[in-house]
Amino acid sequence: AVVSTQSTGVTDLPDYIAFKPCPSIPLADIFVAADDHTINLLKDMFRFDPSKRCNCTEALNSAYFFSDPPPTHPEELPVVRDWGKEQSPEGLASAGVKRPFGRITPIDPSISKKLIF
């Protein structure tokens, strides 16, 4: 689908630059492992025209949040119990954590990235 800027008032902005229209890439072609509920939610959230974009309530009521697999119960989520020793590289390694939370490691640009849903 080609996005129209006429209904949004963007063309009236002083620094507006017109680009050649181009068709969008279907989200299902980008997120190949995503199911229909995921694709529909992304489409609703990524709409260019804000008046047609879903709001928070509509997003939270989408089928994505009510389909399988169900959410994990909070008591079953992993928890860091001791922020002292467990945050050391040795403590994290013994807990099975591959890299510390909050630290960004450089990614080799030659490695392909794959999204797993």
C-alpha cells in the first residue's frame, strides 16, 4: 500500500520535501515467523496516519494478547535475587546468563540477524 500524506497535513509543513511514492514491504515478509495476530497488531500500530493508528486500549484488546501461547505467570518469570555477587560475570555465568543485563556488546556485522517469535 502506498502511504498518502495529504490527509495528515504533512505537505503544509515549511520544510516538507516530497519523495517518490513507493510500495510498502508487507510486514509478513519481514517478520516471517510472526502469526496473523502479530502482523495485524503491528499494522494497526504502524499506520502512518495518526487518526487511523490504534490507541493503547485498542492495542491491548487486540487478539494478539488473547491468543496462545498464554502469558507467563509473574511467579514463573526469572528474578535476580541478589544484586551483589550475582551481577558479577562469574555469578551471571553460574546462573546461566550469557551476558549481563543492561550491557550492550558489539555485534559482528557479518552475522545475520534472525527474529524468533
